[in-house]
Amino acid sequence: MRKALSGIFSKSAWSFRTLATAAMAATFVLTAANVSYAARDAAIVVDANTGKTLYASNANARRYPASLTKMMTLYLTFEALAKGKITKSTQVPFSANASAEPPTKLGVRKGSSVSVETAILSMVTKSANDSSTAMAEMLGGSEANFAQMMTAKARALGMNGTVFRNAHGLPNPGQFTTARDMATLGIALREHYPQYYDYFSQRSFMYGRQRINGHNRLLGRIKGVDGIKTGYTRASGFNLVSSVAVDGRRLVAVVMGGTSGASRDNQMAKLINAYLPKASKRGGGDLIAKIDDNSPVRALAKVILPKRDAPTPDSRPDAGEVVVASAAPALVAAPEPKKAVAAAASEPADIPFAQAYVEPETAHAVDPVKTASLPSGWVVQVASSPSKSDAEAVLDKTTRQARTVLADASGFTMPFSKGGVTYFRARFSGFDNQTAALKACNALKKKRIECFAIEQ
């Protein structure tokens, strides 16, 4: 009897230890996930008349820009327009590389072209990745060369914490920025190219017979907001740069790493409401020096936005802080790759563009999600096939059958492996939330199109 009881208690103790260990491990993983996600938060509010920093939180910490990248692509486009190298009607050719970019995209076929103005509007509103690559290839000869041009321009503007590797913002572990640098770029866009700045206030545009709606929900919602750009990848979280002008007061504000489009927008609205009354009505001239590329000595920013005159409620991160995307595609974030962190932390604050970030060897160090600026993570799946062409054919057929239902959606394929075979999911993105995705799927089912809504 004693032995039996001893065995029972022994087993119970073992079970308890096992459960306790599992619980502690789960708590550690969840905590790590929360820390990893919280590490993406960053924000700054700058008085665009004086350059004074009114608010900052993790403003100098390294972050993934996502589609905020397109702000620099547009800056270089405006520069080419201003110098007469191109016109608004110049045709932008789409290579196979540009046409193959994942959503969101305009959907221009290989060998076709659109005007510069259409490409600009598609980048501003739809955040079109294919247009960004096509423009980069036209202006830079190749996207890789254009990325070097982008980084060089960033340095010239005083954006010392930024390196660009592509023109659209799709995941790349070597592409990073800071909230402060994005504020600098936002100010430079208005100051240097006011003749083109109104593009950022576009809420929609017509592409053929289709109306393309934008992702910036603050336009028309918050008084004085006139741009600039949204951005999203799973690794970056939800990003937004906003410009505001009311009664002579002007702000540029940046929010990075939001948990959703709605929470990001709400945070931005709170910052604008809190700090716009504190902004000056008087300016002191241009804050960012214009750059003469023909000069043997490249001009630097005339005013580097102040770093120490802001109330900073949150503790400032270490200078070597870096965000490395978690291993994918898991609901719980994995620990950061130590090798990647060590490599990044050893870099100086000002990295020459020719000696940019060395990418980690592990291919999974960057999040595999192939979207740059979707307004939410909800998609509608209509098919899955071992053939990519078949999956794309289903997307085309579904789009033709349900043009009204999918007017604001973008079709794309997403590969996945099962049993050693690669399959391709046929999905539509561009839904604000679960309700919108479910509503679209129900409408498709009424047309006898099988589907389901899922958060990717």
C-alpha cells in the first residue's frame, strides 16, 4: 500500500513538475512575443515650421520602414520631374521583374507601361509595389542601383539611420530606418517639392474604369491632415507618417509598429490633437537643405532635427538596438537570431551606403509575408493549387465574376509546402478587418464561388 501511494505521489509530483515547466515555458514564449512586438513601437512629432521635436518615443531606434520606403522612391521621382528628366506623361515600362512583384500592386503586365503620373498615384494611394519597382528600374537602370541612390539621398538629407535595399518596402533584413529619419523625409518632401506634394492628399484615382482607393484613413477624418504614407509588413507592424497644416501650424508625425491599422490611426490622431496646439505659427525657413547633385561636395541637412528638446515618456533604447523579424510563420514570435543581432549592433550610427547592413545568412530571418501595406491582415482565399498558373487563373476568373465585390481588393498567390509538394494559395487582400473579409466572402458564395476568410 505504501509503495502504491508512493508511486502515485511520485507520478503526481512528476506530472506537476512537467506541467509547471510547461507553464513557465509558455509564459516565457508569450512574454518574449510581447517584448518582440513592443520593441517595434516608435513615434515622433516634429514642428514642421521650426524643426523642434515636440514628442519622441524610440525615435532613433532601428525599425523596418515597410511601404514608408516609397516616400523616398517618390522623392527621387519628384526630383527627376523637377529637373526635366521625365514628365508626368512619360511612360514607365514594366519589366518581368516589376510585374511579378507581390501585392499590393497595380497589376500591369510585363511589357506594358503606365504614365509617370499614374505610377505616382498608384504608389501614394494603393502603395503599388510593381509601380515602385518599374519606376526604380527606369530612373536607376536597376532596382539595386536605385536603392543605392535612395540611400545616398537619405545621407544627403541627414537621414543617418536609414539604409534602403529596394524601392517598395517588401521585407528585407538589410533595409531599416528610424522614426526621426522618416520625419526628416516627410519635411523634405513638402519643402523641396511643394509643386508635387498635393499627390499625397489623393484619396483615390481612376485607373481605366476602375477607381483605386487609398489606405490613409486619416485623410478627411482629421482636420488638416494632407498626407503622407502608410506602411505594413508583419515584421514592421503598422506604420504611418502624417503631415498636418492648420491655421499656420504644421506638424509631421510618425507612428511605427502599430498592432493594427485602427490602433495606429488612433495613436496618430491622439498625437496630432495633443501637439498641434503646441506648434509654432512662425517658421525659420527651410529645415532641410536642398541638394545639388552636380556639386562636388554634397550638401547636408541645414538643420538636423533636435534630439534632446522633447519630453520622452518612454526610456530610450540602446544605440545598438535592432529589430530582427521573428521566424515565420508562427503566431508566437521566436527568439531573435543572435548572429544577426550581434552583426547589427556592431555597426556605427552613421553607416555609409556602400558599406550597408550585411544580411543574416538565415533566409527565414525576414518575415515571409509578401505584402507591403495592406490595411489589415485579413484575406479571402478562393483556391489552392499545385500550379501557380492555375491559381492565378482562378484569381482572374474570380475577379471577372465579382468585379463589384472585389473592386478594392488585390489578388495574389502565396506558396506553401505540404508533404514535399509546393502549393499556391489564391487569395484577395485589401480588407479593413474580419467583418469586411467575411462580408466579401459571403457575397462571393452567393455567386457560387467557394471561399473562406482568414487572417494571415
